[in-house]
Amino acid sequence: MNIDISTTYMGLSLSSPVIAGSSGMTNSVANLKKLADAGAGAVVLKSLFEEEIIAEMAKTQQAMQRPGFLFPDTTDMDDLIEDESGMTTYLSLIGDAKEAVDIPVIASVNCISAKTWPSYAGMIERSGADALELNVFLMPSDTAATDAAAFERTYVEIVEAVRAEVSIPVALKVSPYFTLLARTLREFSDSGIAGLVLFNRFFNPDYDLESLEVVPTNVLSSPELLHLSLRWVAIMSGAASCEIAASTGVHDGDAVIKQLLAGAQVVQVASALYREGMNVISGMNARLREWMNARGFGDLEAFRGRMAAGRLEDPAVYD
């Protein structure tokens, strides 16, 4: 039986639903080639941080104040970025990646606001990125905060500001830390994004009892975390007005299958790459084909979303 595991995501054609998520494993052309060879359907580059872009903007503003500066008539904003800057390195990575691999290259920006930096999103697009993932990290830890709607509005403001600068599809990667999560995710999906990634993971604190310093713990996800995204992918499948990418806790082929059954369009993997190596993607694709063949499924649409909340006789199992 001919088994087709190709799919689409945000209008992009993918040979596999398994995407290499943003991590240190996606920060070099050499690694991107290995991931493509291992069967990744697409790659999300390691995130460029909003702070890096703002720092570069400050340098640009200083350059504009120099005597003899002739902007905007004779100078392109791209030309003002210093060769050694993080922004230049990132833009070069995008361009080099597009030449090196024949799978979609998705840029990523880790951001917390819509202030000033979105104007640089156009440079990411011009460098050749096929799409842009906004990895928004806002921890609801302000004990004096009184307006939850304003907190949530920040996410939409970021999306709107970026979409005003680019024509490539934009995805939003968020955490589960919201009141009325389903409603909030639905509102995010209505903001014009093409993809909603469930979920990102925050820095997890621990203490070093010798130095009395805060240190990271559980840096990598574990298979036990699959249930968190699986539940919400299943709940939002059919309820969101954009495609859903599943992330967190995906460590083997069975987890990929489960997320597709829940309704995910694609599945992102990162921690599994660190634990098992890049060829874990090959194993995931092989397991997916094996399972589909055993059940007579010729393509992903034959079973995608079969276990979604909206298609079960008793969707309360997810509650």
C-alpha cells in the first residue's frame, strides 16, 4: 500500500508532519541539513530574541544621528546593521538555510511586546524565511495586575504589528497559562495567524543549595508532558480558525500519531533531538507509516482529528 505522510502547514508543503522545533539544534546550516536528511518536514530556526533586535535598533538610531547621514533617500535599513550583530547572523542563517535545504525554513522570534521591533520582521521575510513563528513568553506573575484582558491583548497586538510588516504566514506559540484557555486560544486564532503552536515551555527554576542561586531544571521535556498539549489540541481542533501545531512531550512515533489523531496539522519536536539524536525523526516517520499501513490509512487526512473533542460521542473525557 502506498503510504503518503506529506501534509501542509500554513500553506507550506511538507514531506512529513514532523517539524524540528526551535532549539539549539536548529541554529546552524550543518544541523539543518542533517534534520532535512533525517526526514523533517520543516525546520523552525532557533529564536532571535526581541532584546537582540531592540539592541540593534538602538545602534541603528545612533548611526542615523551621525553627520552626513542621508536616510531615507540613499540608504536601505538593511545596510545599517553591523556585520557582527546577532541580527546579521540570523538573517544570514535564513538565507544560507534556504540555499542548503529544500524544506520550509520558519524563522522564530522570542518576544514579549509589540514595541518597535516588529518593523524588523520585514527583514526576516526579505532574507527568505517561508514563515515566521512568534514565540511569546509572558508569565502571568504580576500580583498587582487586575486586567486579564489587557494581558491577553498583548499577544494580539504583537500579531497585528508583525502581520502589518510581512506577507509570509505567521504562527503564534503560546503557553497554557490563561484563564478560560479555550476562549483565549480561539481569540488568538481569529487574529489572522496561520498557525497556533501548543505549547511553549517556560524556564523552570530550582535552587543550588551550595551557591544559593536560582538554576534551571527540567530543561528538556519528558514524554509524560504529552498529555498537556494532547488535551488542548483535541479540544481546539475544529474550534480554532487556524491550523494547530502540537509541541511539548513528543518523543517518539506514537506521540506523533496521537497528536495527529487529536487534530494537529503538524508536530514539533525539540527535546527528543537532544535525547535521541536527529535520526529520531526518521524513526517517527517510519513508525507513522507502519501504523498507517496496518490500519489501511493511505494519507494523514484519513485519520487526522478522529479523536478530537468535537468528533467524540463523549467529549467530556477531555474535561
